[in-house]
Amino acid sequence: MKNVFNLIGLLFIISFLFYKFLYQAPKFNDGEDLPNFEAQLINGKSFELAELKGNYVLLDFWGSWCGPCLRDNPNIVKLHQEFNGQKFKDAKGFEVVSVAIETSEKMCKGAILRDNLYWDYHIMLLDRFKSDIAQEFGVREIPTKYLLSPDGKILSVNEPYDKMRERLQSKLN
């Protein structure tokens, strides 16, 4: 009987690890090109990711209902304040693109204002993970963050903020 419980426990752990590290893993990895996409910003303007080529870009999939995302927002604000408008050796600048996985426009806009997310590029996907963009990028868990190089390649996926900061700092003029 003890062996049966041990086997059940082992199967549970393996299932959890499969779910956590394979199913929920972002679709793209370091060094890959991130596909271009078009979307409407919450201010009504059209947006295309390719418009930001030549910049370092932090593509942040988040949600106003997501506790870990809300805890991350101050770190993204700090990165934006520190690097937006800076001169880089190999790039025009640094931009943040927030892609909100949402069901409520009001909650999303409230979180943007409350958390001081004052960059220009906010996209709201009201059909959550079923949206074309979330599906294309394989986003099944938030927060998910891609740091892109000026040529659109992925520098890192879900990299800790101190490492992201070091990476960007090393590229300043």
C-alpha cells in the first residue's frame, strides 16, 4: 500500500512539473526572432511591434487581476524611468509595451493609472488567453516578459529585473 501512495505522489509531482515547465512555458526562447503583431492601443491608435525596431523593448504580458503582475509593476516602472530616453550604444532607446490579458476595461485602465504605467504602448486583450496575440505568443501564464534587442531578437524571457537592468546598463553610451 505504501508503494502505491509513493507512486501516486511521484505521478502527481511529475504531472505538476510537466504542467509548470512545459505547458506554461512561453512559446519563444532567448535568441529567437519574436513575430511581429498588430493591435489597437487603448488610446485607439493602431500599433505594430515592428515600429519599435531599433529600440530595446520590454514586452510585458500582464493583467490587472493578477497579483504577481501587480507586484511586478513597480519594477517595470523603475526600468522605464531609468532607461527610457537614455542613449544606447546600439539602439535608439528603450520602450515598454504592456499587453493586458483582461476581462474588464475599467479594471485595466484603473490599474494603469494607479500603478503609474506612464508609457505609450498599452494593449488590452479582453478575451484573455483566447486572444490571437496571447495564442500566437503561447502566453498561458502571466506575468510573461520578453526583452527584445534592437533587431527584434529575444534577449531574455522572464529574466529577473536586476539582470535586465545590468544588461541594459551595459549597453548605455
